[in-house]
Amino acid sequence: MGEGYEGVQVGGYLMKFAHFADIHLGYEQYNLPWRAEDFFQSFKRAAEIAVKEGVDFAIISGDLFHRNVPSPRTILEAIEVLRIFKEKGIPVFAIEGNHDKSMRESAYHLLENLGLLNLLGFRKERVEGDYLTSEKVEGAYLVKGVFKDLEIIGDKHRTKWQIEKILPLLKGGGKSILVLHQVVKEVVDIDLEMSWDITIDQLPEADYYAFGHVHMHREKRIGDSFLVYPGSLERYDSREASKFIIYFDRLEIREGEEKGFCLVENFRPRFVRVETRDLFSISVDAEKKEEAEMKFLEILRNLNKSAIAVAKIACSENLDSKKLLEIALGNLKHAEISVKRKGLEEIPVIIPERQFFNDFELKLLEILREEEEHAIKTAIEMIKEHLGFEKKEKGESTREEVKEVREEKRKRVTLFDFL
């Protein structure tokens, strides 16, 4: 920990851990296989830094993988990096994110069976281990991480409707870390256009809130605690560009987001930058074709050849997009270019959903957007509950309906059935 370090002790021990999120292993951004290698190398660099810093454990707050069924190569990449921690005796605690969660067993369970990570959240069966314990909660088991006398509590990404019912069950008994892959309203309301899942006042008490899902590094104080999104380790899209270059009347360059993870000592986060490939977001506006090409070329001359550029060029005259792309690819590793003829396209006005729908309808929309087989069934049950369907009077039920009711009564409805 270093001499002179003063902080809260956990089990008589000064604690230090790494907080990662949104790693997205296997993401072939822009259909480029070498981009998946970039995401892997960023995670590897981050792990090596964390181990060198002497962390006691690591937390992955969801989306270790870009897909819920990662390729064999992507799984091997995860194994290679997680072994960096295992070889030093550093436990890793993780939850599933919206990209890599599964209805059944996922790649996380494989990694857990290999002794490479400890998966947090609700399960059907009790799990006990060196760093895991289970608490029975309404017919299911909440699997929690333990490090000395610290509890690490979390669950996989849930819909807005589900998470608000689960949150009260995620409260720790003493010192605790809450690990979730959800969007907190008060964090994204300031400068990010994202739909939110929960509000701060819904959160149970914890000494540190290790969150994922928001790709930009953000920190917010909640009393004496910190709610932290470390952000993604790589540049996931052009909103996370290393620089925003705008050339309208004059050239303007704005710094983008740094990428990395958080080192946490005494529950106080410190952002650690991780080197990534540059991704530039370029916007050009011009009246003449020659002016547009000149502005674009001027920008390209100042970019490094290993970078990626995502460019939007608007001009009053027709542009040769193929020619512009060839020029860009001669100066960069990769480029994505879109051109627009000014005055021919009208930008649609986006009206917030809240102006059309009430809270119940918004929850229903959120559930139906889930790409999972249980979403329709969950939505139907939610509608039934909301409309207060009542049973028919005696004698009106069909034989099939009576049979269904009897079978339903024999079933024991548990928390796990709800999840």
C-alpha cells in the first residue's frame, strides 16, 4: 500500500482494488477483426497495471464480453488476462452486463469453473467458496463475494422494472460494495443522453458503488460514498472519440474522453488512464466541393496513421464519397465516411417518449426492448397485474382454465421465478 497510507481497514488490513467495466472482448468494431485485438490488448494492459499497483482484488461491473456467446478465441483471450490475476492470488468478482448476460449458464460460469472469477448475483443453488458465500432470499440464493470482512454484493443487468424490485434485497450487513450494470438518473442527466434505470434514492447503503454500462468515466458522491463508472477500456463508438474535430467556418478541436479503469483505496477512486488507439470524430461543413475536400485533407494531414476516423461531411454540392474514402484510407488505419447534400435532408425532431407515455407504459416499452425470450411473457404478466384481472365467477371457468389454475397453485412462486 505504500508507507504513510491512512485509510479504513478491512479485517485489520488496508484495502486496494481495481474497478473495471465494459471491456467488450470480441468486439469487431466496424466489422474489423483487428479491432477485437485492440479491445483484448487494452484489457491486458489494464490488468498488468492493476497487478503492478498491488491490488487485493478486482471487480468487473459487467460486459466483459461483447456477446453472450463469445467465440472460442474470445474466451481464450479472457482466460489469458484473468490468469494474470490468478497467478498473483488476486480474486476477481464479476457480474453479467446487458451484452453478455444469459438466461442460463454463460461464459462467466465457465470462467468461474476454471477458478478465474467469482460470479455475483441470484442463482438457483447455493454456492460457497474461498471468496463466495450465499444467502437464501425468497426461494433463491444471492451469491455474494467476500474479502476478509467486506461484502461484495451485485447482480446482473436487469430491466428497469426488475431492478427496482431487486434493489432492496442487495443491502449489505457491514462494510460493502454494490456492483451493478445499470444507469443511474442523476449521473446521466448532466451531460449524457441515456435512458436511466434507477435513481440514487433507490440504492441501498454501501461504502462504494461499482457500476458499469455508462462508457464514459463518471463519479458522483453519495454522502461519504462514491458511485463510480470507470468507463469502457476502449473507444466503443464515435461518442467516445479521443478528439472531436469540427471544421465549419474555422477549425475547432475538442478533447474527448480518456479511457481506463479505477484504482480504489479506502473506497476512494483514482482514475488510471490506459493507452488506446486514437479514434477521431470529424465534422466538416462547406458550400463548394473543393472547399469540403480541402478542409478534409487539412484535417487528415494532422492525424496519426494508426488512427480511426469517423467523418461526417456536409456540402451544398455533390461529393465523391468513394474518392474521399480512398484519400482517408491513405492516411489512416481505417475510416468511416458519410456525406450529406445540404438542403436535401431534413433532420427529424425527436420528441421524448415521456411526452407520450406514462410511467407504466415506459416500463412496458423497456421490457419489450429486451432481446430475450422471457420479455413477452414478463410484459403480459405486468399488464395483467396492472389491469387487475380477476378470476371468473364459479361455474364460468372452462375445464382447461380450472386445470391451469390448479397446476399454478401447485407451483411455489419464488423470487427466482420472478427473475
